[in-house]
Amino acid sequence: MESKTPCECCGGKKTERSEAERKKLMNRLNRIEGQVRGICGMVERDAYCADILTQCAAVSAALSAFNRELIANHLRHCVARDLRAGKDEVIDELVDTLQKLMK
């Protein structure tokens, strides 16, 4: 997984993903987006609070699963590549990223 041309919005880094990996991640995100739209509809219809909270918990679990998959891919590809190239600063970047996810 080689880096592509840098962009400003991503801090100058990009990750090239295989079509299969991109499709898998996008499918997960599309399902999550649908779940969130469903929650919006529930609020608009004045659904029972506990039912909405149950759906929110499902979205949270789905996002956590997405994050786990993305972290695993990041470790296997980006971090491993940078460490092999002698870029030890990738460890600090990973620690910062994990700290943000664990808030």
C-alpha cells in the first residue's frame, strides 16, 4: 500500500487501498449511514427514547467495528511499511491516533 499524492485535508498523507478493501470499508460506512438516517427518522416520528438509544448503541458498535478493521489494516500496511523504511515517528503517530479513539 503505497502513499499517493499528498493532499492538504489529510495532513499530506494518503493510503492507497485495493478495490476490495475500499469496497469493504465503503459498504460498512454506507450501512452505518443508513442506520443514522433511520435514527433521524425515529426522532422525527417521536419514537420511544429507549428504542432510539438501542439504535444509537448499534451505530456505535458498527463504528467501533469499522475502526478496528481500519486500525488492523493501518498496522499491517502503513505502519509496517514505515517501520521497514526506518520511519520510527509512525509509532508516535499511532499512539496519538489510539489515544483519540480511546476517549
